[in-house]
Amino acid sequence: MSPAVVFIALLTAFAPAHPGDPILVSAAISLTDALEEIRQAYASSGGGEIRFNFAGSNVLARQIVNGAPADVFISADKAQMDYAQARGAIDPRTRVPVVSNRLAVITVPGRAASIRDAAALTQAKRIAIGDPVAVPAGVYAKAFLERAGLWEQLTDRLVPLANVRAALTAVESGGAEAGIVYESDAATSHRIEVAFVVTGPGAPRIVYPAAIVTRSRHRAEAEKFLDFLRSPAARAIFQKYRFS
């Protein structure tokens, strides 16, 4: 990073906050549609302006740890929030679970009827998932396949991608015959079919924690938005997008 870029980053990080400035929320990309609608509901309720930074939770956690400006962090899993917390990047006293999700196995149109359970995934030649090394959706997908006894058998067919929306796009475009994404992501697309939603004892527990970033320059507004995320109004919007 050049000295000029470092200087600009420092100016941004330490510039004084002003009343009415938007808060910056770094959120898991799977929350995009729901949070965009929640932003409107929040404004209608008298809340301030919000800007979102959507990406894979692993990317966001490292951005925040490395000093990127943010007021609130919403992760798609506990591990990435733990990573930020262990490095002092979030205030653990503000950490709360916000919403949960489920995995869905999706296919290109016309294939869903032939893939009704985990074992039937062996029929697919290419299966798109989030990178199981780092991306929460991929970590959850790996856990699901391991519990089903299929991980080793399917490893060569998996297409690991940068985030869950990339996995969805791969199936939409026909680049993969099947994919494992969040149920909420599957609900946003009309170009795929849902083969089945992962339920039962083999289903991973998917919880999205949120917390205020230690360096937040808009603490009061960040706390207000965090409270709103757990309100009945926000809950109704999350449910609309298949979060639970």
C-alpha cells in the first residue's frame, strides 16, 4: 500500500464524526436484499442514513481487523465474528445473534426432481459452494456433506467460490448443475430450482451475529440500528426473505 493511500485511510479513520453522518454496516453478502429493505424501514421509523458494505464474512472480518472504517459488523457465522473479537476489532459487550438461516440445495431448471436428498448429489458433475476453507456458506456446506458421508466422494466435483452469491450465480448461469447456498439466497432467484432445504439432525446451525465495531465513530446511532435489527419490524422483513 502506497504512503498516499495509507494517509487517506488514516484521515478517514480518525476524522471527526458529525451528527447525521451515515453509519457504515459491513454485512454478509447473503443479507443484501433483506438489509436493503430494512434500511428503508429504519429510515421510515426515524432512523438515520445507513451505508452498506456487502461481501463474504471472512473478507469483512479481515477488513475490519486491518482498520477499514465500519460501525457495525454482521457476520454469517460465529467463526468470523470470533476472529474479529479476538483481535479487539469489535466490542463483545454489544455482540448479539440477529437471525438464522438454512442451507438449500439448488439446481439448474429441470434437475430438481432428480435431486431430492444428499445422496442424489452424486448425479451432478459440478456443484457450486462457497469456499469451504473460509466462506461461512462453504463451511456449512462442508459440514452438511461430511455428516451425510459424501464429502470425500464429492470433493472433485465441488466448485469453491468467493462467496455464497457467486455460488448462486454459477448455477443461474449453468456453470454448475447444482449448488449449496442459503435458503434466503435461493429465494431471490427465479433462474434456479430448489431441490431441497437441509433440515434434521444433519443440518448445520446457522446463526448471524452482529456487533458494534470498536472504532465506530457513530456509537449511539450504531446501537440504535442494532436494536432495530432485533425489532418486530425487522424480523418481519427477515422472514419475508426466508431467514428465521
